[in-house]
Amino acid sequence: MAYGTAAGVASYSRTWTRGGVFYDASAGPPPVAATKPTLTEVNHWLVQISAMIDTALQNEGFSVPVTATNPLNAITMKVETLVSDLVAYANGLGRLYTDRALERGSMNLLNKEIIDWVKGQVTGLENDGVPRTLPASDMVGGFSVSPNRQK
């Protein structure tokens, strides 16, 4: 399941769309030239970034996919803006195309940003009713820990 839509990404990336829409090439009629990136690429990135978000949420003990309205809106916005960064990157611009980002790797930067973002949302996600399989006190680094008590 992808959080967000290509139309949502387009709202942050109008420069790289045609009339606010991403396109795949089509022979027509009429023939349609592809945007850079294509609609297929944007949809693929939505799925991939959503999977990274879900993994980070699961590492914090949350059930996925998230369906509670407020968290879903926040996650959708985060995914769409991160994919918008990838759109700019595909065109040789944006924050992922800086020397620092290129040196560290764009996906490494996105992964760290996602993990940090999820960790910063834990209390709000819980308060908004996102199911958590384990309470925070039982989580250590994203893994459940059972006490080893022998008498």
C-alpha cells in the first residue's frame, strides 16, 4: 500500500509536470511525451518510500498500514514530499543533489530522515490511536525485549 498519490507529489513538484500531471509515454492518439520522471516511476517511488515508512513504524512497534485519519494525513504528506525530493533529484536538482547528499547517498539520507521522523511521531501516533503491538517500555532499539530473570 502506498501512502499518497502521484497527484499529491505533483502538487509539490509542479515544475516537473505538465499541467500538474506526470505522464508515461504513449503512442496515442494523440501521442504523449513522458515527463521526467514518468508517472510509473513516481508511483514506484511512492510504494518504496511507503515501505520504508512502514518498516520504521514497525521497528517502533506500530501496526501497519496506518489508517487513523490524522496520522494517515501526516504520513501521506511526508511520503509525498520525500517523493517530490526524488523528482527533483531525477532532474539534477534539489536537496538530494547537493555535494553532501551525493557523498552520503540520497537513499541513506532519506532512510535516516524517515527513522528520525517516525521516532519523533511516536507519542502523537499513540495518542491518535495507531495500534502499537508493544508498549514503549518493552521496546529497545525497535525490538521487543523479554526480561531474563532467574531465581
